Amino acid sequence: MDAGPCTPEGTDLKKYLPDALETGCTKCTEKQRDTGNKVIAWLIENRPMEWIMLKVKYDPENKLTERYRELAAKAGITL
């Protein structure tokens, strides 16, 4: 993260992620929400250090983690 050039997908993610997190992904499609859940679950399971880096960058006070904990649990994700 922030270590080199981004893929087009990474650039889009960096552009839209802050708004999606703050608004509860209200502008996201169902497919985008499903994909986001899969990516989060994969990161937590397979790349925990990258997950921690994302949390530090986008949720340094743990407010978003607490806000989305129940929703994540419904998707089978333990935050």
C-alpha cells in the first residue's frame, strides 16, 4: 500500500473507498458490496498485515470497525 504505482483497480479503490466507508456504501451496487466483503475476508485470512495497514490508514480510531462489526458478522467476517 502506497509503495508503488497502483493498478487501475487500486486507483479506483483509493478514490472511492473513503466515501464508501463513511456512507455505508450507499452508492455501491450489490455486486460491489459482495466483492468488498470477499476482499475483506480474504485480506483478514491471507494477508493480515495488509489488513492492519488498511485499518491504520482508513480507520485509525477504530470507529468504522465498530460501526461495521455487526454487518460484517452477518457476512461471515470477524473484524
